[in-house]
Amino acid sequence: MDQPTLDPIHDILYGASKALILKIAIEADVFTAIDRGYCSANAVAEFASSNVNGIRSLLDALVSLGFLEKLEGDYQLTTTSAAFLVKGKPSYYGGSFMDALLPWAWAESSQAMTALQSENGAGKEITDDAAVDLWQPWCEAHALAWENIIENAKHLWDDVAQHVALPKSSKVLDLACGHGLWTLALAQRDPQARITAMDHYDDVLNVARRLADDMGLVDRVETVRGDITEVIFTNSQFDIVHIGGILYLFTAREIEDILTRVAAGMRPGSLLVVNTMIADPDRCLAMGPLIQSFRRFLYNGGCVPTFDEYKTIFEAADFIDTTQVRDSVLIANLRGR
């Protein structure tokens, strides 16, 4: 029997995010603003009585979706948005789009618009204690397709090895480990490697422990409960630290604080591997990160950093030679001390 796959669900979820972005853009009337000459994020935010960071994230997402163009920081309508999304034009299609979305189901006067007008979005967090109801089912769902994920994880370490020599018999910290498969693949690659898998939620760690057992690796995996924003590391014991796909959910200052504390638990010159969303330099091409960036603003006012922004943060925490090895993977070395 074929393995279950989340791809059809993710396709719909991704499509829903695209629809949500266009819905909010129509609600905020950003296309009409740009048509009237309000072409910068600041000007559109003033027109829409909204937060400039939220508007900028929204406009960048619209660029990635093909509804706007971006030139030297200003935004322009495409032929499609100029024809169909500017209020007052005979061909305006915004009303029809909103009606087709069933506004009674999506809440036309939505909390998202309130979040767009706020500096801190809706003030929602997805890394606190209550978020276990999000992360535990996420891990369980991905665990069903663990064989596919482990193959991808093996290729990840192949990609990393093209840039740096992976240490043998390594002590590995998997921080915000989730299902743990990314470093379980490393344990398969290095029979002497030992993994410390750390996560904020016991229910998530149970998934990682079960997968390690299923793969015959449980004797080399220690699971430890710890909050990425609070845990203190000492003794410079780890050769490799992998951070799961969560770092982009924090502010630059929070990321620097996390990495500074992580560095205290790493050997000089050791390797940091980060799975994270990475926005393109001009914030106009990488659709996934830009959609996630806007979603993140709606949550709590944040945004997804670019490579250069990550590099600056990493250097402030004493990591050097930051390199992007995949669309969503960064590596760096702890400076020798």
C-alpha cells in the first residue's frame, strides 16, 4: 500500500493562503491606493490606515503572486490588477471575488484586517505551551510519511557535506527537534553519532522517541524537554547543532539570543545547521517565504528574514561563514575560541 502523503492537503492549504492574501489586499484596497499614486509601503499603509510592516509584507506577497511589480522599493500594478482590482473601474472584479469566497464563511470584516492595522498583528503565538495542539498533530502527521522525509534528510546532509566536512562520532543537538528525522538521518550516516533531541513539548518528544525506536536508533538518542527561548547550554559539548524549522518565527533579537546561548554548548569551530524560511534579497521572488512572512505578521507582527539579515544575526552571535545550501537551509561555523 502506498504511504500516505500530506501533499494534497498542503496544496489546498497553500492555495487558501494565496486566497487569504488577495482577500485582505482587496479589503485594504491596496490596488486602488497604488493606482492613485500611493506607491511606497509607507504611502499605502497611510491610505489603508494600517501598520507599515504589515502592509509591506502584504505587498511583497502580492509581488510573489504576480499581482504587483516592485521597482526600487516602490510597487506598481500589473496589467491584471490594474484591470480587475482597482475600485471604480467598470471591470473591477474585487467584489465578485469576495462574494465567491463566501464572505459569511471567511468573515469579511475579519480579525486579519484588525491585525494588519496593529504593530503586533493579532498577538498570537505558536511557540508557547498552548501550541502543543498545533505541533503534536503536525509531528504525528509527518511521522506517517517518515520514510520519504528521511530520504530528503539524507540528501540534506549530502548537500551540507559538499560545503563542510562533517565530523565523525559527533555529539549532535537537535533543537526544536519536532519528529527528529533530520538528525536521525545523520545518526544513520554516522554509526557513532549521538543525538540529543530537545523540544518544548513532551508529546512531540514522544513522536521523535518512537521514530528513533522504529529506526533502531533509540540507544543513541536522548530526548530532553527544553524551551528554545530559555534553555541554557554549557560545557561546549556539541559538534553539530541542528535547529528545526522554527527560527523564522522569532524576532532578530530573539534569534540572536537563542544562537548566543546555543553557542555556549558548542565546541569552537563546530557546525550549525538551520532549517528555516529564507526570503529572497528583494522580497519579491520566493513565494513560500513571502506568504509565510505575511502570515507571520498576522500572528505577531514579525517577518521572515533574508539571507543577509540572517547572516548579520549569526555574526552577532559569533557564527561565521554563513552559507545557504538549500532554499530553506543555512549553515555556519562557531568562531574558534
